[in-house]
Amino acid sequence: MDIKQLKFLIALDQTRHFGQAAALCHITQPTLSMRLRNLEDELDLVLVKRGQRFEGFTEAGERILAWARTLLAAHDGLQAEAASCRGQVVGSLRLGTVPLASFNPMALLMPLREKYPELHFQLSSLSSEQVIDGLSRNQLDLGICYLDQVNTSFFEVIELSTTTMGLLHDTRHFRFETESLRWDDLGELPLGLLSKGMHYRQSLDLSLRSRGLEPNAVLESDSTFQLIQAINTGLCCAIMPLDCGLEELSQHMRIIPVQDASIHSPIGLLLRRSEPRSAIAEQCFDEAKAMFQPS
């Protein structure tokens, strides 16, 4: 057994496709299949359900996969720890973040990149539940999520901000003369909304219903990018977080604050308390403390 075999197994879990997993690992599909069968032979277990295509993992495969993630995290942590002992921060920081919040993750990544030019980032857009789960499973190093579901006995937390909202629009298609809007002003506007079930959408629906308003939703999507595309074409406007950087994507984008529009739960940066924790995660969390919780 070697580290590469574990990487192949995890790549298959990520892609759910033999060919794509092989491409991700920069090897041929026959080589990937052979190395995984060698791993199964060594463990005397069937890990992968095989048919004409990938059909999932066996129960034993799921259990081995969990150990593979832990071992790889420990391997990466060892490399990061060795670099830390040399006074370097080298490697990859795995950061999961909720898609819409009044905190632009670039406010964290840019200073880290400037201070540690050899540091790389894996940034994932996830729900708060997925961020917490990813941290617990050691699939993420740090997470940015809403704090109403966070058990602080398991996580160190840096509170970042409360998400306040405004109306994002394209000035070529919509014009507003006021410096702020009331909720009632949004009733007739064509709106693009995140899909139902997402934390941000749930908070938005609650704010609308509490005021007896029914949004004119012309588009729903689980993709912020698609909402931005729709705003750019003039199909709709969207109620988006202030200070998240979306209005900077185009010279025509503007965001007007909506009065009394905020999400009750604040946003925070999380680090798992339990080991293993990589030296990269701990160093970056300490840097974030200095940035966002100055003494």
C-alpha cells in the first residue's frame, strides 16, 4: 500500500467516474483500475462496485475511504509541519465557504497569499451543514459558515460579520433614485433567488413572509454565477449581501442597501479543535485572528 493508491481511491470518490479519476491523477484508466485492484488484493476486500461503469463503494469501501482521507490528511500535515519547522508555509489550504454572505473570502486569501507566496488554496462553495461536516471529516482545513448550527465545543471560531443585504442590479436595465430601499419597494421587481433549502434563501423567505410579501421570482438557481448572468442581461435583480464584492464584477453593477435587511445568524471562520490539524490550518487561523480580531 502506498499514498498514491489512497489518492486514487479519493479521486474516484470525488469524480464518481473511473476515467475522470484517472485524468485527475494524471494516469491512464487501466493504471488506476490496476492500482485499486492491487489495494483490494492487499486488504482482501472488495472496495468498489463495478459494472460497465462506476457504481459506488461497498460498505467496506466507505469505511476504508474514511481512513484513506485521514491518512492523506496526516501525510499532508506531516509535509506542512516539516515546512513549518523550516519557517515556511507551503502546501494547500482547503477552505469551504457558504456562497452568499457579507464576507468576501478574498479578504482572507489575498493577505495570506501575499505573506505566504508558496501557499495554494482549494476553495469550495458549500452549505453551512456541508462546511461543518467537511471540517469534522477532515476534508476541509478551515470553514466559513453561519454560526447558528455550530457547536463551539468542537470548533474554534472567529466571528466575522453579520450578513446585511441590498438589491443588486445592472444600471443599464434598472435605475433607482434613492440611497436605500424598503422591503415594500421590492414587491413588483423581477427577482432572481437562490434555490429553496439554502440557508440564505430560507432567511430571505422569512424576511419577506414576515412582511406579507410574495417575491416576483422570475429565476431560481443554486448558482450565484447564473444569478449574476441573469442580472447582467436585465432578466432580474437579486437581493444579495452587501460587502461581498459582487458589484465589483462589472462597471454596470450596483447594490442599494435594503433597510432592516439582515440574516440573524453571524458568519464565522471555523477550525476543528480535534487532531489531526495541519500546521497550515493553524497558521492561517492565527493570521485570521490577527486580521479580524485585533487586540
